[in-house]
Amino acid sequence: MTHFPIPCRVRDLPGRVLLVLPPEIDLCNAPALCAGVLSYAAARAESPGVLVLDLTRTRFMDSQGARLVEDVRRGLPPHIRLRVAAAPDGVPYRVLSLTGVRRDVPVHEDPDRALRNG
């Protein structure tokens, strides 16, 4: 099993995976998170149809967080759809909006909605 930097949690559902990302994402942990997410997706015996990155608990995220989302999107096999959950009033949502990542990756206001609409 792939290990993620603490405190990343995995919620594995039929055909869907939710990865709860840490409270801070920056240059110190973004590369390891990206590698962990892509490794997890590649190692699954039965690939998920939807992968959700949950940023609702992330309080700080700089441009490395946006790059993380873009790198995951580019690194996933084409049959896996990427979604993001981010609170509309939170820093991750604003960073994803300002960097233009929201144009390429659907961002939902909560994890349940991201899982349903995937």
C-alpha cells in the first residue's frame, strides 16, 4: 500500500477514491503528495473511475497546491476522472481560481458532492 505524508487519509469507495489532503500544502510536501496520489492510483488493482482530492480541511495552500492538482490531473490515466473538493470561502478554492486550475478540474464545495457528481 502507498503511504501518504501524514495527515493524508484515504476513503476507498466502489469506483471512487477520496483522498483527504493535509492542512498545509506547500513546497515541503506537495511533491511527495503528488507522487503518493499517482502511485496510489497506479497500484489499485481495480482503477477508480473518480479520484477526489479533498482540500476542505486545507487551511494553507500556495501555488504548489495548484501545481499538485495539475500534475495529478496530467499524470492520471485517461479513464480516471479527477475532482476536487474545496470550501468556496477557503484558501485552496481561491488559489485554484486564481491559477486557472478550476478551468481544467471540477471543484465542488464539499467531498460528498464531488463524489456524487463525479
